Amino acid sequence: MATPAVRCAFVPSILLLFACSSSSAQIIDHTDIDGVAALPQATMDAVGGQTWFFTHASVGGNMLTGMDDLHATDPSAYQLQQVSVGFDEGLNRADPPPAPTTAGVIYECDRGNPGWAAKITIFQDSVNTSGWRSGATTIVMNKFCFIDQDADATEYCNTMAALETAWPATTFVYTTIPLTIDEDADNVLRNQYNATVRQYCQANGKLLFDVADMEAHDSAGNAVTFTSGGETYQRLHDGYSLDGGHLNAAGCRRIALGWYAVAAAIAAGVDTTGGTTSGASPQTCGTCGASIGAMMPFMLVGWGWMKRRRRPVPPR
């Protein structure tokens, strides 16, 4: 998504069109961050009813620090909290979910950095075998780290798509690889990976948490880039950097606000599989199977800031 957030009221016919158009990609990027603070309480309450499962390493830990910071600042708005999930190194997967899980919780599993291919396997086994899917959680996310610049984006996307097919009641959030401040070949590889993931999500109507794009714009929306081989690529904004790759307090908070933008998009009630998300009421509308009455509180804000449409992938 790449246009500024707007605040408007729309006629019911336009809301109906928005609610029923569920095939377009949802690309949540830097342009969605500033609108989070203005989201109505109804949307934040809907986000507070979500349950997440998140596999990660150190930058993921930075993101969770930002989520904690937001919650401490305004717990009535930023309601999501965290519970750590153990990682079984022998079985190479997260420990099973508790029975029952709790709404409003991010169940986070720090599985470290065993290599990008192992991270895919760990996520697969955590969903398929440990049970981190619908029934235990409504939303799942697997994030690579900046050290995974050699990762195969096609394999990542294909694995996510296969899991979506196997567990259609679970929302799978795709992510881009975080960047560093460097202007080197490794950051070029990260950009190339991210371009492939963006293109896949756009072509296949997926939900993307574009972490890299959020890292590569300052708080005023100015792009932070470098040039290599005649091409322009994104890099991490120095003002968000702790050590060149990990995030400082400002960076943690910025990406955490982006996480809430993703969560609010899910709360809006439209997923990428042709129906409603598990957070919405799947009543019939006669056209798309979604209930406008159930979704209206979210759609009023959703149309304004969640700019659901296909857009060209900018050159990297």
C-alpha cells in the first residue's frame, strides 16, 4: 500500500464493494503506519481479540520490544501482550500450544538462527505437528532475519501457500526480510528477495507485512536508499539502527506500529482466501458471503487507511 491514509465516510455501496473484493493483495508498508494512532477503539478492541503465533530471532525480539512499549504507553489502545513458547531443539519445532490459548496474546517462539531452510521447516512443523493453527491461534507469522540474505524467496512463498491450503481457517502473514544500513552485496540480495516476495503477494492476493519498506523510510516518509550497479535499493534508516542491523527504541516502536497496521487490516474482516477472516462474522451478504453489518465498524476506517489494491512493484 503506497498512498497516504485518508479519513472519509463512504456510502454503503462502496463499503459493499470493499467488503466483497477479497482477491487483491494487502501490502502493509510504511504508508500505513501513521494512521494507526487514529484508529477507532472498535478496531483496537478487535485487534485485542486476536491470537498470534510468531517464530523469530533477534530482530523479531526487537519488534516484540516495540509491541511491549506500545502496550505500556497505552494499554487500552495497544492491547496485544506476549507469552513465550518453548522451542524443542530435538523435535525442531515449537512446543505445543496451551489448552486453551488466550485472546489478545502473541505466542512468540524464539527459534534462533539455524539457517533459512531450517526456519521454514521449523515453522511448518510448528503449524502442522505442534498445532499452532486454527483451533489454537487465528494468525501465524514466520519472519526471517537480515542474516538470511541467501534465502530462496520462491521456496518461502510456496511453503506459506501450501500451509494456507492445508489450514484455510488460519491467517498466514507473509513478511519481507529486514535490512541493514550497509550499501553492499548482501543488502542487494535482501532487496531482491523482498522484491520477489512482494511480487508474489501482489500476484496471488496475499497479506504482506512489509517490514523492510517500513525500515527504509524515516518517520516523515522519506525513502532511504543506495545505488548499486545502476539500480536503486532500500536500506535500513540510520535513525532506526542500534548496531547497523538490529533496531533501536525508535525502530522497535516504528515496526511495532506497522504490526498493528497489519493486525487492523485483519480485523477489517477481509482475508486473502476469498472469505472473511476468523476475526469477522461470516454471515451472508448474498454477493461475497461477508456480513456488512458485522464488518461495518471496521470498514469505515478500513477503506480510508487500508488501501487494498494492486500496485506496481517499485524498482529496487
